[in-house]
Amino acid sequence: MSREDHACGVTASLLGQPWRWRRRGGPDGGGDDLGLDLVDQLLLARGIEQSDLARHRNPRIRDFLPDPSHFADMDKAARRLADAIQVGEQIAIFGDYDVDGATSAALLTLLLRRLGNDPIVYIPDRLMEGYGPSGRALVQLKARGASLAVTVDCGAQAYDALAEAATAGIDVIVCDHHQCATALPTALAMVNPNRLDEGEIGAAHGHVAAVGMAFLLGTALIRELRQRGRFAEAPEPKIIDLLDLVALGTVADVAKLKTLNRAFVTQGLNVMAGRQNIGLAALADAARLTRAPLCRDLGFALGPRINAGGRVGKSDLGVRLLTTDDPEEARTIAAELDRLNEERRAIELTVIDEASAAAEGQADAPLIIVAGAGWHPGVIGIVASRLKEKYDRPAIVVAIEADGTGKGSGRSISGVDLGAAILAAKDSGLLVAGGGHAMAAGLTLAPDGIEPLRSFLHDRLAADVAAARGTRALLLDTMISPGGVTATLCDQLDAGGPYGAGWPSPRVAAGPARLLRVTIVGNGHVRGLALGDDGKSFKWIAFRSVDTPLGQALLASPPDRRWWLAGSIKRDDYNGNGAAEMILDDAAPV
């Protein structure tokens, strides 16, 4: 590939990667689509066909929602729930302690309450019980009067627990999205787009989070009750009002924002702006959000606070917040989650330092695996994400418990299915428990099990990691002069959102520009001003870059050196003026 084939002519940037256009031929497709505006160009660059642009410019639920009946066991689950509602059975919701689990449990709880059934909600303690349903907990729910339990965001691999529940005489509906094995656990219904027998509907919706599947289950339930005449004299609940929960769980679980998920988040943000959910409104206030939440706020402001309860506090705080109708209780819980989030950050910093030291020497390995005694299990997933970002390869962080058992969490890179590899390791007898999806996985190791697992995963994933990293390049959407970095451009780029996993935020190249007032700010960030040949300037910041080749080169740049800068353009909400600035990803000398 010649230099002319690279974006801005960059074959090797400060981070050692080429720059290429996200769309073949450049932003305008090589001149084929000069009449299209920027939003359409962004959609085309993300794989949307030109004939389908209108549907994706404003993704609506009705344009993307599949018939829930197309999923295996969905109608069976809806019928059983409808039966329970009609005769007043006690229903239990068994959730997970992360955001996807909390929002899934909250959605079904609020819907069932509107249908006249107040369910028991059970969220296991991360440290004492671990992930997923246990037979003991399900039997306890039976003792509390529940004859039907719905597990959300868990259950796909709960063979022993569900068998014990069946023996105890409690029906279980599993509403999950994690990867399944060929043989499914014993359950009345297994609603999961990643069942191996799902076929086309599963292939099209395997990226839907558990909260999205809970929404589909709720939709099927309402339809079933409508057909039974339930709403002849009573109002039908508006499940669309619960899309704020679907948006939060989808973004926080890093589910791909394409097709249905993109519609969920787009419309969910609209619902959230109305502050209908008392708990979400209180959480936004605790997070000091003074405007309607944006997509990135779900992942960086609201989601971490919900997660903090399960990570370092009480596991049920999130679902309690999202289901309360008491404003004072909502404010109290939101304040507690805000405090726990600060505590989580402090714990996280300590574990990151120790895990980073343990990862030294693994830079050439296919994936990073580190372990440490005393590491808090509630933060190892976050630490794995940090290591993945630093080394650009999958990372697994294992917390060693007093008895030598390891509880691990892993994060992967695009193109490497970590969840499938963990399931294969479990099937090979290397793990006590394990599962997940392509980009994230959890596992339990027996004492001395780390090195056999490391060897297995190296052998299984080496080729995939090499292929994924071998095609690495910084993908750009458009190129502008420094004077083009404006609030108007922010609005134009935002119109192609919401952005997240699978629907990447637009990346812009700006330049040529000289760097002024480059300095270190905050916790290892590098900030500066870029002055272009057009006499216009813009602010930029490179987060956590002070010890990287990027940060060091920017700090040492001579005043007369001219650069191309690449990154995303955002409004500076921190200083309250809304001016545009660049969140820097990379740079290259002109």
C-alpha cells in the first residue's frame, strides 16, 4: 500500500500504526457520494447500505423490533408468566449484580408491578455467592412462596442450580444473552439469542444485552395478556416507558450499538431526558449531570455508579434505586452509590498498579493473564479493561482467594472471541466455572490452575490475536483544518449517533498544526493547544498518555514542528462553556 493510500499520508504514527479511512475511497467514497451530507457519510462508513439510510438516521423501535415469538421458548415463557399473573402466583426475579443485571431485573419488576404482581427480587452478593443462580438461593425463593423464578443476565450455564430448582418444584425461566453450550440447563424456558439452535434470529440479535431480551420478554407477555382480554377494562402498561433502563443496561454492558440496540439507546435516551424514573433522575443528580444524559454518560457516569453497589457495596442497591417510587429513598441510595463509586476508584487504582507490574514481560504474549492475592474481585473487570487497552490484546485478571481459588474477569479485543475460549477451557476441565460473550468473560480457577489455563489460551487464541492486531490501523472518518473544530461540527457528528461498541465514535484528523502550551494535567493526562496554518486554534487532551510514546512526543514537540492530530471532537462540558475540543487518540508529524 502506497503512502497515498493512507489517510493524511500517515504510514506510521506516534503509536506506530497507519492511518486509513474508515470508508474505502475516503470520506466521500472516492467521489461517488459527493451529494450526501456528513451524517449519511458516517452511516455508510459503518456498513449501512445507501438504500437503508433513512431508517438508520433516526432509528425507531418499530423499524427494528423483531417478533419476539421468533425466539425459541419466548412464547412458552410469556404464557407461563401470564398464567402466574392471572392467578396471583408469587414470582421471583433473580438478577446479576452488574448494570445489565440490575436494569433487567428492574425492568421486569416495574412491568410486573404495573400488571398487579409484586415480585421478589434477589441479587446475589458478589463476594459471598458469586455470579449466577445457586440452587440454595432458588430453593430459598421457593420457601418464601415463589413458584416461578425468572433469571436475568444469568442462567445460561447454571446446570446444577437449575436442576436443584426443578427438584424443589420451582419453575425457572432463563432470560440471558451469554453464550450457551450445546446441552442446555434444565429450565421451563431458555430465552437467549445465543442458543446454538436459534438460527437466523439469533445471528441477527446475538449482540442484544440481557436487558434488551427482558424488554422482548415483556413485550411478548403484554401481547399474551392482550390476547387473553386482560386489558379490556384495565389500561395496558406502556413498556416503551422502560426504554431508559434498556438504554442504560445496553451501553453499560458494552453491547454493540447496531440495529435494534441502536434504536433501544436512541429512544431510551429520549425517555431518560424526561426523568420519569425517580431513581435514574436521582442518580443523574448525584453524578452532577446538569443536562439530559448523553450516550457516553450512561457508560462513564451512571453505569459505574450502579455497578459500584455490586462491586464494593450491597449488590441490590442498583435495582432498589431503579425500582423505588420514593424520592427520598432514591436520593439516599444515589448518594450511597456515588460514595461507593469513589471507594471503588481508590481500590481500582491500587489493583491497577499491582496488575500492571505483574503484566510486565507479557507484552509479546497473545494475551495478558495476571493474578494477585487480596485483589478485590469487584474491580478486576475494570483492571482487565485497562490492561487490554494498554497492551492491545485480551487480558484476564484473577483475584486469588484465601483457599487458593481464583476468581477471574477478562476483556477482549475486536476479532477475538474470549467467551468461546473460556467455555472451551471449562469443557476441557481447566476451570471450575466460566462463561461470557465475545468481548468479556468470567471464570473460576482451582488452585494452581493459572499456568495450564495460560498455555491453553495462548495456543487457542494466538492466531486470532495476531490476525486482529495485524490489521490494526487508526480509522478516520474525515479531515478538517484546525478552524473546523467547532461546536457546529460536534452537533453534525452527534447526529450520526449514538456511538459506542460496534458503532464507533467518529474520528477526525485535524491539521497541519503546531502545538502550544503543552502541559500535564490531572492523573497523567496531556493537554495543549493546536494552532493551524489558517490561524485558528483548538484545545486537545490525551488522557492517561503521559507515560506513553504519544504523550512524551507531544510534551517534547519543538514550537515549529507541524502535526496531524487525530481523535474525536467533543464539547468541553467540564468547563461549562460547551466549546469544541479534541480527545486525542494519535498524532503524526507532517
